[in-house]
Amino acid sequence: MKTFARSTLVLGLSLALVSTAQASEFDDMDPVTLRLAHVVNEQDGFHIAAVKFQELVAERTEGAVTIDIYPNASLGDERTLLEGMQIGTVDMGVITNGPVANFVEEMAVFELPFLFPSPEAAYEVLDGPIGQELLDKLSEVNLKGLAYAERGFRNLTNSERAVRTPADIDGLRIRVMENPVYTDTFTELGANAIPMAWTEALTAMQQGTIDGQENPVNVIHSFKLNETQTHMTLSRHTYAPAIFVMGMPVWNGLPEAAQDVLRQAAQEAAEHERRYNAEMEAEQLEELRAAGMQIVDDADLDAFQAAVAPVYEKYGDQFGDYLQRIREALE
């Protein structure tokens, strides 16, 4: 019994020492406030992820690192945010993969249409060695990739007509992200693909200067696109990751203990957002239907896949061996 008591006492002292050591790492740290920006509203999954990240970081650094969140493109569009991170005028953000791929071309491999058959398949690749390699490549352009959140599977909406086949897209003016893979994908589908920032797209839809756009259900719902877009096709044509990304100038200025917390908190916040999106999609679709949106859930996806084959012919060799490795990982 005495031996057990002594062992318990030693264990308790050891845990206390570890706890004290961990706390002292942040006790000695000058408090830091990081500005995390994104371009969507407070109902969007990006904001859900950002808030979870904010809570985890505050708790695990015992208040030494504070995250201030700037939604609604208040610090600029996604490209502007990334450029700000590179020079240190913006600290970090949750950024859609498409704009990130303009800085590291290989990241655009994830934008290839119909690459991932399911969210789970995407998570396996993103959270594995391939995804980590690509996050690490961001350091080559003065950015630090922390984890993959998600924009999700993207779907087409428009204000003109129901779309069941590629022929139905012919001539529609569709906003796409400022990324050549998206532009070429929708050009092959017959659309007049128009790259533009999201903030501009919202105005363009209201003014009728574009006919449609493509985004996951959570974006279509949170921005009430049913008010300008009467038709949605559940095309699920592309799975779009999003990235918790920091500027290297800020990252390099943090102690290792804080870096470890940020990295792990970003991963947990990303997984939290994924679960939220999965749980909410069915409810969001029902609310959009109730609001009058006509939703096509039986489109000819085989015809869509066949139509975008030239995109693979054009880009298949531009991403090193990443496309081949992703396909092997999904087998």
C-alpha cells in the first residue's frame, strides 16, 4: 500500500512538473494577437472553423495567443489576403484552395473535376503524406500551410434554366474562381466562364451581369443565393479544400510551443468544420427548396465527366506526379 502511495505521489508530482513546464512556456511569451481573415459571412463554414480555432488557441496557450477574426472580406479578397500574409500585413486566414493554387501551382491538382468520389476519399489524401507535402511547399512562397479545412463539393447554380446535361450550360455566363483549372473546366462544359473575386460575384449576380456560379451547398445557403439563382444542379463537380494558412513572417516570429498549438488547433478546427458541413447539408437543401429554389439531383454526371476529359489532357502532366499519386491512393 505504501509503495502504491509513493508511486501515486511521484506520478502526481511528475504531472505537476510537466504542467508547470508547459505553462511556463506561455508565461514567458509576450502576448500576441493574430488577425485571421476570410471572405465569407458569419454563417459560413469558414467562420465556424475560425471560431473553433480561436477557442482552441486561447485555451491551449492560456491566453498568450489571441485570434481576432475578420469576416466578410473586410481585409480584402482572397488573393489580397495571401499577398498580405507574404509581406506581414495580414497574419493568417482560411482561404479557398483555388486562389492558393495561384501561388503554388501543384495545389491546383485538387481542383481537377471529379477527382474525389467522396469527402472521405478527399480527407484521406489531404490529411496524409500528399496533402502535407503540398502544405509544406507553401513555404517556398513565404506562406505556412497549417491544415485543410474545406469549401466542399461544388455545385452549379444559375438564374436561367435547369441544368441536367452539359448542353444545358451552353452559353451561360458562369462566375468561377480566379484559377485556370476552373475556367477551363467550365469552358469545356460550354459556359462563358468568367473568373472574378467572390465579393464581385455577389454584386454581378444581383445586377444580372452573370447568370450563375458554382459553390458548395453551405455557401449557396449562407449567402441566400436562392434570391438571385433560381436553379441548382447537384453536380458535385469539384471537391474544393480550404487552407488554414499563415504568413511566414508571423509564423517565424512565434515560439515553437505556440507553433505546435496553432498547427494542431487548425487541424482540429478543420475536422470540426467538416463534420458541421456534413450534418447541415441536408437541412440547408430543404430550406433552399422551401424558399423556391429548383434543385436537380439527377443530372447526367457521366456526361459531365466525359465533357471535361480535355482538362485532364491539358493539366495532367503539370502537377508533377501528384495526380498519379492521388489516383493510386484512391485505388
